[in-house]
Amino acid sequence: MMVGYIASLFIGVSLGLLGGGGSILTVPVLVYLFGIDPVHSTSYSLFIVGLTSLAGAVAQYRKGLVRVRIALLFAFSSVVTVFLTRKLLIPRIPERLFSIGSHTITHGMLTMLLFALLMIVAGLAMIRGRKGTTGGEGVVAVMDGGQMVAMGEMSAGQPFRMTLYAVGVGLVTGMLGAGGGFLLIPTLVLFANLPMKEAVGTSLLIIALNSLIGFSGDIGRLAIDWRLLLQITVIAAVGIILGGMLSKKMHGEKLKHLFGYLVLLMGSTIFILSFFSYA
């Protein structure tokens, strides 16, 4: 149990340091260190990630690094998708899905397999980085269809594309309980043309809205251990504050690469273990 609490602190620290990707550790921590069922863990994750990200968003807002209008524009589509996914789709997925040879694919097993794949993709994305961005203040414009677009402005077709992407992020968040920060930040940089620091702050607000409203779709449907849930959340929230303080002293891109390798390793391990743990 103590190892789980330490891991919960690391979730917050990594989220504060990287602005996204840290929450992807929440479900594995809940499943493997706290022994929570994979399906229930996605609900717990939404609450933990939601409140933790909200704490980080408030801190970033005070620094002027949250674009509320863009966050609400993105969140409108993604929040609706998350809520409907949790309220209507998840309850209708049967426990036993199908069989492959001697393996019976259950809802819990499929959840962990998909989550493992998500971790592998996220890890590779963190390692490779984002083309066309530097992560620093030197980026003042991006290319869109061969034309320069100033940071913080969107070209004619970008709001529509961002809305479609928001629905995709909402579906991932609703199904797997991950905040989607590793998907959000590239979207905000490339489609909303935000500087990196504003993209990080804005993504935290979107993650908070997605996760907390998605969690509300589970209230009354699942039995929740509120004491454990609040303990983990408080520890993770302390972690994100510490991570925000450490981010001023550490090189974010190097940390992101190292974290990417960790996420890639964990995702590959979970993918293999899932066949044996939930078959």
C-alpha cells in the first residue's frame, strides 16, 4: 500500500513537470498496486486526474498561462463525449466479450490491453517529440497550408479539426480514464497555435473538465471507496504542486524523453501481463 501512495505522489509530480502524460500512470497504479478492478480503476482515475489537474490549472491560471476561451471551446465537445461514454457506452459492454483460442477476452482484460497500447503510443510520442515546435518561447508562428499563422490565432479550418480531435480525446478519456494530456498538448500547439507553456496550462484545465464530468457519469453506478480515492487524490495533488516547483529548475524536454521510455516499458510489460492476469 505504501508503494502505491509513493507512486501516487509520482503521478502528480510527473503531471506538474510535464503538463501531460503523467496521468497515464494512474490506471496501472490503481490496478497493480491498489488491487482495484480495471473497469473500476478507470472511474477512480477520472476523479484523481480531474482534481489533480484542476489544482495544476489554478496554479497555471495565476501565472497567466491558461487560455480559458480555447479550453472551453475544446472541452465542450470532449466533455460531452466523455460523459456519454461513461453513462451510456461503458455500462453496455459485457464482462465476457469473445474468445481467442484458450483465452477469454473480458472487459477488464480489454481495458488493460487498450491502455497498454495507449501507453506504448504515448511513450513513443514523448520520445520522438513534436515536429515543428521547440517547446520554448522562441516559437512565434506555425505553418498552416503554407501560410504563417501567429501564435494564439486559428486559421479558418482549424476550429473544425480541433473539434473532431476533441471528440477523439473525449472517447479515449471516457473509455480508459486517461486525461489525454499527451494528445491535448500537440493539438493545442498545432491547431490552436498556442506557445508551449500556454498549451500545458490550457491542457490541464481541459483535462480537469473532461475527467470530473466524466466521473460524474459513474456516480450511483459504481461502488466507490471514497476514503481511498480521496487519499490518493490528495497525495497526487501535492505531487503536482511539487512538480510545478521542480519544473522551474529542470529541462522539460529531457525529462519528457526519459518519462517516455518509462511509459513505453510499462506499456509493453502491461500488454504482456494482461494476457495472464485477466484471461
